[in-house]
Amino acid sequence: MTTREVKRRYDASGRRAAAEDRRTRIIDAARMRFLAEGYHATTIAEIAADAGVAPATIYKAFGSRAGLVEAIWNAALAGEGDRPAESRSDEGARDAASPEDILRHWSRMAVEVAALAAPVHQLVRTAAVTDPPAARLLERIEAARAARMTHNAAYLVDGGHLRPGLSAEQARDILMFATAELYPAFVDRAGWMPQDYADLLYRFLRSALLA
């Protein structure tokens, strides 16, 4: 390999790192703006100024405000760990010694993700009332959530752990409700500590789902 080839490879790596840093700055700036000012009041120009980029850069990378919010949502779903939350969720469910342990693990994961995702979910739901692109985004989010909770419910279905008379679809719906509705009600509005909420969520899921 020549010196020039080595230099080109190094330069490409640097460009990728710079692009990833720029993308992260944009998403972080957009999250702060959208959650502070709302979907309709926030402009791409304001986000660009906050992130230190040109508005054209945001349009090129994300397409629209709805595309940018979708990127914020996807970043929230990854959680705060060193690996994506979905991967850690599956690993914990596979390694759990009992269905109760599965639910304890999911409850902890739900708190981690909901802290980031619940405000974005509410943002999209509010915007979807009047904004067609936001409405389409909400449809994609809900379809993806349903697919994910169907996947999670299968751990309990395949293990024969579901409460008698409860269908896989009902288990999916319970998981969807618990992960989207309860966190903001208890933590954001009622002021519960996250660990106390995680304990409550575990008890709710155990009572609602397990035999």
C-alpha cells in the first residue's frame, strides 16, 4: 500500500467522524428546540443556527422537520447504554431465569428508554393532529412499536408464561400501553422517582401478563 493510499483512507475516516459529529449536533439541537418550543414553532433555520450548520445541510440529511423528528425518535429508542436498547432488551430476556426476571429487566429498560422517548412520542402525537407528515410519522412509529411489542410478547407466549385467556395480541397491547402511557403520567406529571416507577411497572406487568 502506498503512502497516498494510506492518507486517503485516513482522510475518509476523518470525514466520516466529522459527518457523524455533525449529525449528532443537529439531532441534539433539534431535540432541545422541539421539546422546548413545540413542533410547529420550531424552524429548520433555528436548529441549523443552534447546531452551527447551514439549513441546507439539515434538509439534505433529514429531508424535513418530520424526518428530523424521526431521527430524534430513533436516537431515543437506542437508550443510553453502550449498545442499542433493543439488543440489550433481547439479551436480558433470553438470559432471564424466570418470566418474572424478564419483566424486571423490561421494566428497567422501559424506564431508560421512556426518559428519552416519551417526550418525543408526545411531540409527534400532538403535531400529527394538524400536520400530515407528522401524522404519517406517527403511523410508522406505532407500527414499529406494535412489531417490537409483538416480538417481546413472544418471549412469554413461547415460554407458556401468559395468564390463561390472554392472547398474544392482548399481551402486545398491554406492553404498548405500559411503555408509552405510564411513564409520563407517573414520572413527569406525578413526580415519581424512576426506580419507584420501574417497581410499579414490574408489578403491573406481572399482574397483567403472567399466569
